[in-house]
Amino acid sequence: MSEIRKDLLRGEDVIVATSRGKRPNDFDNNQKFNRACPFCNGNKEDDSLAILSIADSDKQSENHWKIRVVPNKFPILDRVGEFVEQSQVFFEKMKGLGVAEVVIESNKHQGSLSNYSINHIIDLIKVLKQRYNDLASDNELKYVQIFKNSGEKSGASLEHPHWQIIATPIIPSKIKQELKKVESYYTDHHSCIYCDLIESELVVNKRIISEDENFVSFIPYAAHFAYETWIIPKDHRSSFANIKDNEIQALAQILRKIMRKFKRYFNDLSFNIIIHTVPFNKDKEAFYHWYLKIIPRLSICGGFELGTGMSVTTISPEVAAKRLREFKVD
């Protein structure tokens, strides 16, 4: 059983999940395990465990599915047991109850967001949205984090392209801090900070990568990582759950375009994709605005960053955005 422990000095939550140490690792000492990939075609065990599966209409495919969702075999949080909090001075904790799922984004081991069809990415986004909505209906859960790790430096343990969905019984401390800041801005300005940020970035037009009528992609003024890229809806949407069908298609197109730029510009790139969305609080919808963040893992944090919490990037957001904007892809 996992535990969620409170770091009282920093006001942060830490998950102790010993089962994660047992997961297989394709990147262990740069040596590939001599075993079948657990996410590839023909895995009958996942057939019986599948939470959701999208059929493959390609008659030449050897498999019957193209996207499917399965429980994480090595979960950070699990549904086993009862929700119990234990509070002592300096030693506050609760059982790590929650949900951990894996979204296998393709039955192809070498699949990539940069080379899928638009329809495949649309189906993938619809699957992520459906699982988010299903988990949001559970009263014991407070927040859902959807993310993708790809490559050795990203924290991924398997090469096969996949996403993870983790639902927590608490609102994580970092999300609470973000909510506090955006709520304060809303109180002072009577407007959404993200909507105002989009407007300002479009006026300055130095860090924009691309835009259409639904989304704008840009590198933030104070990006924490080199080439960190945000994709954010122009219309105010507090939750990823509220994305409309036409926006799903637009998101699929802009996401694939950016991932093609990253793929060809950096060649072999580790990266993370994180969907930031409002917790299951209806009173927070006025001032929060969901967005998708892509973080290329071009460097490793050192002692200064870990000690101070300050990020260090080696390229200005303006130069990075200009390079990506001008880098042409089909």
C-alpha cells in the first residue's frame, strides 16, 4: 500500500510507492531486456484487464485494437483498502488511495505523436477526455493528472508509446499553490490570468510558435525549461473535460505539428507532456484555464536548481520560439 506523506517544512506532499521499484525498465544501463514488450500486439493479459479499448479498423493490422486503457501494474496509488488519515506532529500521512491507469496510445511499438494520422490523435484525445470524466464522477477523488513520459530522461520506464492517468484523493500542493495565485489575480483584476496572458503574448508576438482560431502555442516568458511549450485554448475553458469536438481536432493538429518540429529539430528527444486542468471544484472554474505543456528534457537539474527551486535555462524563450516557428515541417 502506498502512502501520501506531508512534508511540513515545505508544505508539500510526497508519495511513498515501493511497488514502483519493481517495474520493468527498457533503459536500465542502456541495455534492452530480452523480453516481449508488455504493451505490444497480442498481449492477452491486457485484453482481459482493458478498461477501455478503441477498435482498429485497419484490416491489415494483426491486432483488434489501436488504443486501449489498462490498470497500471505498478501503481503510484491504488484502490485497495480504506481512506485513512493519520496525524502526528511532524509525521502526517494517509493511505495512498487513488487510481493509476496506462493509456497505450498505439499498438505499434515505434508509434509517435509526430507520425500518427490526425484521426488517431483525435481518438487518443477523446480517450483521455473520457477517462478524465469517468474518474471525475468519483466523489473520493479530488484531482486527475494526465501525462506522458517519453525517452530515458523523461522518467519513462518503457519505450512503447503510452500516457498515464493518476487520480488522487487530495489536491496536490503544487496545484493548490497555482490555484491560490490565479484566484488572487482574478480577485484583483476580475479576469482570468491565462486569458490575459494569451492576449498579451499575441500582442507582443515574440514567443508565439503557432495559432489557429481555437488554440495558441507559445514558449512562456519565464519558461522553466529550454523550449518548454504551452498549448492553450483561446476560449476560457477551466477543465480539460470541457474540450469540444472541433477543439479536439484543432488540438490534434497543433500537437502533431509541434511534435514533428521537436522530432526533426532534436532527432532523439526525451520529453514530458502534462495536461494542467482544474481540480473537481466547481467554485474554481471562473479563474482557472486548462492547458497542455510539453517539456523537452534537454538537461538534468543540478544542485542549484534542487536546492533553491529556481530553474535555469540555456536559451531565451524568444530565441527558442523563433527557431521552432521558422522550422518547417510537412
